[in-house]
Amino acid sequence: AQSVTQLGSHVSVSEGALVLLRCNYSSSVPPYLFWYVQYPNQGLQLLLKYTSAATLVKGINGFEAEFKKSETSFHLTKPSAHMSDAAEYFCAVSSASGSARQLTFGSGTQLTVLP
Amino acid sequence: KAGVTQTPRYLIKTRGQQVTLSCSPISGHRSVSWYQQTPGQGLQFLFEYFSETQRNKGNFPGRFSGRQFSNSRSEMNVSTLELGDSALYLCASSLGRAGADTQYFGPGTRLTVL
């Protein structure tokens, strides 16, 4: 079984400040990990994914995430927040075997960027 | 390349009715997955279709069903609607490979059940 925990349902940062969104996963097999962003009244857009090629993954819009197996974490960061980053962010996991195309999502983190 | 499209975008139904939602995947994608998003339960997997066959199914009652056509377009049907079925229904398409296969999401269909 797989699961994802996102710590903090709401995160507020000032424009220009560091963004840190936390994600911890549980998986009995090597995981594939994803971060998606959702803007109001829209679907999910892929930010980045971890596929075991490199532990530090760079994504779109300046976001990156680091896979830490010992901590079972895949936290999302961005050095400098922009007003346009305000949205809801979802961490998701799928496994390298079995029903691998099924994504299991965390509960989401709403990011607010303050001027 | 055009993205995933879903129709209709908004739908209002009453309890007991049935509804059909449509999803057109990205050209060349053979896998279509459906997810339900609600404020209380978050994003939950409904089912996945690949080459016209249901390959995986989530924990939803039999009132939720789907199908996929030979051109990979997919439809999802919900019969005997309940108030709790009000949600955003998201469709995602992918190549259908295992593991790191990236799913690309459509804008969703917002279903309101009165």
C-alpha cells in the first residue's frame, strides 16, 4: 500500500521568500513521486517527477524537490516566491510495480503569497 | 499538441439521475484514468482504461462505471446520483507505461447534484 502525507494544509510566504512544501510518502516498493499544481477552476499541472535517475529534481517555474529515502521525504522548494505561485500543490506517489499507473495523492497544500 | 479535453465543464443534475462525462486524451496516449476530487476526500482514483479495457479500479461503488473507445476517448457514467457525488471529476491521459508514466490532466468536469 502507498500513502502520502503533506504537512501543512495552508502555507503563507511573502513574495521573494523561500517556499517549502513538505511531503512524506510510504511505499513498500521503490516509489515514483510527483508534484502537481492546481490553479482555481483548473486541472492539475505537473511540476516535476522523481524516477530514481537523480535525487534532486528540477521542475518548471523554478521549483525543485529532493528525494531523501532515509527520511521518506520529497519536499518541494522554490528560492523566491512569486505572486503567481499562489495555488494548491499536491504530492503524489505511484509504485514501480503492480498498479503503477494509479496515483495516490496527498491532501494538498494551499500556498498563499503575500505582497 | 492539444491537451486533455473534458466535456462538459459544468453539469447540474438532481438526485437519482444519471450522468455521462467525456474525456479526449492527448493524441497518442492510450491510457485514460479518472479521479474524483472533493473537499472532504481529496483526490481519489476511480479507474483506468487502456486499449478499451479497464486495467485498474479504485474503491468506488458500482454506480460508477466507464468505458474507452478505439480512439482512446473515454466516458465515465454515474447512475442514480447522490448528493455526495458532487465533485470535480478529472481525467488524465498517459502513454500507459508502468511506473514513471506521467499523467496529464484535463480541466475537469464540475458536477453538482441537487
